Amino acid sequence: MNRIALMYICIFTQIVFSAKPDVIDIVANSFTSIGNKTTITGNVKIKKGDDNLSADKVIVYTDNSRKPLKYEALSNVKFTIITNDKRELKGKSNRLVYEVKKNEYRLYDNAFVQETGKPNVLKGDEIVLSGSGEYANVVGKSNTPARVIFSIDKDNNN
């Protein structure tokens, strides 16, 4: 691996996902950084704490200070995230966009999310999730409507 590629990988691991102090482990076939855009391709696997993302391609957009603004994962996207309230969500889609400042995930095209250990499922053409677990929005198409499946927790006093 040449020095320039190694430098880009070091810069990438220092600035990308810098919102949290966790260690980032990125494995892929190729890293390319030009200006404010880093493109990672080929069997991309990213691990940060308990969160995992895999895709064929991930593009990271940064501001002029090289702080991440947005991540875009493309093709064969699969992920596991832990919300602030400690729920584990697993999902997949053809495209995922993570807006850093909003802490918001947007899943597009055949989007699917399930809460681990529960029957709670979201399916649609577009799913918007708060990384904190505060909200979720699901949009379908006319030929494939959105679908939400959830359990109703009953307390023992009823």
C-alpha cells in the first residue's frame, strides 16, 4: 500500500465518525479521498462500538474542516444500530443516508427495519429513523404500501 493511500486511511479513520470517541474499524477493497468526499468501495464493513454497517459502497461527505456531514451507503446495505434507549435495530435497504447533525437515518428502496427480540417491523420505500429512537416515519409506493408491525405491551394491572 503506498504512502498516500495509507495517509487517506489514517485521515479517514480520524475524522469519519468523529462524533463519538469510539474506535472505528473499516474494512474495504478501496479507499479514495478527493476534496470533501471519501469513497469506500468493495465489501465495505464499518464497525463503531455496537453499530455495524455493510454495503458495496460508502461515500462520506465532509465540511471544509474535514468533519463528517453525511454518509451514504449504496447497494446491499445492511446495518445494526443501538438507539439511545438501548434498542437494537437491524435493517437493510438499497440505499442508506445518515445525516450526522440530525442523527437521522434515511433508508430508500426496499427498506426494512426490525427491532431485535420483538415483532416490531417497518417496511417501505422510504424509512426515516431517529438515531436516538425518538421517531420513525415510513412511506410506501402505490403498488407496495408501507407496513408497520408492532406489539402492544400490556402491564399487569389491566
